[in-house]
Amino acid sequence: MRRRSPVPPAPLPQRHGIDPVRVRLPADPEGVWRTVRDHLVGRFEGAIGAARVEEMLGEGRFVGADGALSGGEPYRAGRHVWFHRDFAAEVAVPFEVGVVHRDERIVVVDKPHFLATTPRGRHITETALARLRRELGLPALQPAHRLDRLTAGLALFVVRPEDRGAYQGLFAGRRVRKEYEAVAAYDAGVALPVTVRSRIVKERGVMAAREVPGEVNAESRVELVERRGGLGRYRLLPATGRTHQLRVHMNRLGLPILNDPVYPVLPGGGERPEPDPGDFRAPLQLLAKRLEFTDPVDGRVCRFESGLRLAAWDSAARPR
């Protein structure tokens, strides 16, 4: 079996903490592409637009291992091309990413509400990963797991590429104890503690995850810590890590997390309109409170606790 040649290092630096896009020119048995320009225009006509591809070529934005490309170079399958996409304007999230722990292998941070963990969709430069790369001067930083954009709390990042697999494997192998805190309505009729088990599916392009019949793939333990009037503070212990799992399971109990813009789903299955991206007044009251694991490199027991608090609970304690 023929092995691909190793990928050369990117000739472009990161931009705003974001790696350049890398394209490997595919085989062209029909000889459709005579030049690099022919392929790039055809490939990115829908996503970028043919005119913009031409402009970017003229600006020297497409770069090969030997320097900027004009587009007129003969097409050669297997060649690598790098470029930076145009970044759309993003609403700045006005909260800091707090560093809880940093050493030569990992960085553990308190991610604020509303900030995505990694670049995806319309959130690219306003993400925890991009910010940390810029602010800490760690261009190789990568996440070991992902925390929902609306959820605040502890997130673990890996400093060195050679250590990434070990730490990501902790989460994939369910060898991390994760504890969350949530504020939701108090209901004396809901018997707690309880372990909720179900099958959750999340379809691409659909905002809400849903429970369906079938083999269980999501498990969460829900405990009531204390109550204040009509609100409860809950400890959530997920044994698995499905998208929106805790939000779905709390909703199933009839205790949707306070300020959740998705759950419960509207009658008839309709989706709620997306909140204004510049409105930060009502954060989801869900916090990744604790992380515990045995370090896969040196065997030490690691325990981290978030310094963040859920505003709705603190407000409930104030005299009225």
C-alpha cells in the first residue's frame, strides 16, 4: 500500500489564533484542471465565490510550500496549498477566559458563558481556543474536549501535540469525573436523586437534540443540593458526554435549566428563534464545576474546581 508523503509545515502563520486552511490537490484523471487556478475556482466557487478566489490569488493569499501562488502554475495532484479564509465580523464576548491551572502539558480554564470552545460555524475568532492561543502565546494549543458555547466552567486544553492523544483519550474513554452545577425550578414532586438514561441523537443543522427509542447512549445522575424558594441548585454527574445531554435530561425530568433558549422544545417540534448574539443578559444557568482524573503522563491525581458562580443562585440568596 502506497503511503502519502508527510504533510509539510504550514508556510503561513496563524491569524488571530486560527490555523490556515490546508488543501491537498486531488487526482485529476480526466485532466479537467490545467492550472492551480482552475481547481481553486471550481472548488471554492460556492463557498467563497469565483471572483473572490481570483482576488485572493492576485493578493498572494494562496501559498504553496515554496511561496505565494499566482494560480497559473500547472496543476499537480498531491500538491499542498494553504490560505486564510476571510473572517466575518463577530460579536465580541465581553467576558474573560480565566486560567485555573497551567503547566508544560495542560491548561485548564474557566470558560465564560456565550464563548464557544473551538472555531465552528459563525464562531471563529471569538472562541476560547483562539483567545488562549493569542493571549498565552501557545499556537499549538488544542482542546482535550468540548464545552457547549452556552455552558460556563472548566475546559482542559493540551499544550503539546505529542500529548494531545493521551488527554483526549481520557475523555473518550470516560476516565474523567465531571461534575456540573445547574439552577432550575424546584419541584417537590420530582424524586431525587435519580439517574436518567436514554438514547439522545443530535442532527446536524437542528438546534435541539432529542431522545429516541433504542440502545442507551446517555446517562446522567441528578441530585438536589439545596433549594431557595421556587429554585433548586442541582449537582449533575454525567457518565457520558452526548451533545446537550444534561439539558435534555433535566428537561425530561420537568426541570429545564434556567435561561435555556432551546429546551423545552416548542409545541409541535418548532424551534425557538436564535437569541440576539449581542444579548448577554440571561446566561444558561449551567456550570462545569469540577474535573477529576489521573494524569495519563505522570500518574498524578488532578482535581480542578471552577471559580465561577451561577448568577441566578446568588440572586436568589439576596433579600428582596
